Amino acid sequence: MPDDKKRDVILDTTGDAVQLAKTLIRSAQSASIATIEPGTGWPIATRVGVSTDVDGAPIILISRLAVHTGALLADPRCSLLVGYPGKGDPLAHPRVSIQCEAREVERDSDEHMRLDARYLAQQPKAQLYSGLGDFRYFRLEPKSASLNAGFGRAYALKREDIID
């Protein structure tokens, strides 16, 4: 198909798309995070528990022993994928990929205490390890996001679309 006849597959952002993205992010209990492996530059992906800060920014609690923690400390760029497939075609269900910059939260700071309360309210089983010395909170600062709301419904979102 000639370039001038290609249809743009990214739809204009609507209020419904923004609301769906916010709902997916704020209701997620786990997500897939992709980081850049130090030394090789290869992407690595893993599953993490997730919650959100008051403005909707994703918060993760991860061990300093984990490979993805070292990757975030070396290069804070990452991508977080949230959304869960239901019955049928997994690609037909909504999901949002958030391009972020990770920021480690200083242990025992006021921010750490506030995030600990928020995170544990959503992830009560994390209390088993949240107090361990090697676990840290990271706030993932969204830069942009890609919402796939189902077949033929793709949106490019800005930071201000998903953060209050």
C-alpha cells in the first residue's frame, strides 16, 4: 500500500481512553517491567508487584538482589506493562505500556513511609518482605504511555494523560 494511503493506526486520545489507562494502572497488582541489562544493553523483563502513588505514578518494591534492581540503578529507563487477558484472545484485552524513569526512594525517609503505607494497603502480603533491609521502593516517573484498548483501538498518551 502506498505511504499516502496508509491509515494512521493511532487514534486521537479521548476521555474514555484516558480513563481506561488510569483504571488499568491504578487497579494493577502486578506488572511486567522491562529494563536494560548493564554491560550487555539487552532488555530484560520480569514480573513485579505494583501499586500507585497519590498521583497515579506506579510504585514497585524490589530487592537489591534482583537483576532488574541493578539494571534500574545503572540506567533508570524502563517500561511497565499492565493489563490482564481474560477469556479468549489475549490480544483483544486492554493493556497499557508506560515508558518510565525509575527513582529509588530513600529508605526510612518520609516518602518511603508514605509509600510503604500505600503499597501495603494494596499488597498486604508484601509486609513479609517490605521491612527487609535489601528491599527498596522505586517510583516510576511516567514519560509517555501506549494504550491498546483492544483490536483496532490504539492510543499514544502523554504523561499528563495518566498522572494527576
